[in-house]
Amino acid sequence: MFYRPEDGHGLPHNPFNAIVTPRPIGWISTRGADGSENLAPYSFFNAVAYVPPQVMFASTGSKDDRGDTKDSVANIRDTGVFCINIVEYAMRDVMNQTSGPWPKETDEFDLAAIDRAECETIACSRVAAAPANLECRLTQIVKLEGEANFAVFGEVVGVHMRDDCMKDGLFDVLSFNPLTRLGYRDYSVVREVFSLKRPGE
């Protein structure tokens, strides 16, 4: 099968998200200039550089009460900081609860009964029980092609790792099983790893 996105795919559901899989989930916590807090998952998320460590996530879509974007991007525009919370399989249901199109005054930490902790280097809350948290300072917001598409880039200025996820000096993903996003309404979970050496190593 071949199709041009501009012509449509003719399938019951768009296959694009099912092709680009699995995708890590960035559970983004932000604090508005007014002190309100927001927590929402984004599957267009990844690490993009080592030195200094940098991450990005993309927000696609908007809410009537936020104009051209969603709560996360609006808060980051105002404050210049955000936190990436890593999602484990055990948190799948509470993560999903925070994905709804809630009004901007909704605090998803309270909505889903998620314990929060204050970040160390930025003025923002983080998911206290997450396997890891990346405290980030905004570097740039890039407007992408299409309506309400924004890529947010940030430098990681603080890293939290849960003690039980550390094994022999390594961050062990099998100790918490990362949740990943697939297409449609599908998710997957990392339960197995293997290693490969690069040529020349």
C-alpha cells in the first residue's frame, strides 16, 4: 500500500501513529504564572542531545480556553520551565486520567490523586513516585507546519532517579517497566532488553 497524506489513506483509522512506534511518553508537569499546576502526557517526546542534555516534546492541538495551544505549552511560555516525568506501567491508569481535555483550572495531580514533590532547580511540581524526573529549562518553542503544532525544547538542569530503579550503578528500566505509546488506543510495555555492541567497540 502507498498513500500521500494530503490525499488521505482510505483506512478506518490513521496509520501514522501505528507506524512510528513505540514512542516514549513524556508526562509533562508545568506550573502557570498564577501558580496553577498541570500534568499531561505527550507521546511525541524524546531526548535529543547529550551535552548539555536536552529533550523535546511536541503538542498538537489546542483548547478553547488556551487559544492556539494546550495548557502545557501555555504554561511553559509564561514560566520557561517544565518537568518530564517518566511513566511506568504501574502508573498507566493515573497517567491516562490526566490525558483528558480538562479545563485549564483543573489540577491533574488532584484529579488523579497523584502525589507531588517540588522540583530542586525549577519552580514546578513533579510526580513524586515516578521512576525518574527531568527538570527542564525552556530553550525554544518552534512552531511546526499545521494548525496548533508546537515543538518545545528544553535543557535538563536536574535529574531525579528513584532509588529502587538503580541496580549496580545503572538505571534499570526492567525494575519499573516503561510504558510506551503505539497507534490508535494501543500502548506497550518494556519487559525485555538485550544489548548490541557497535562495530569497533
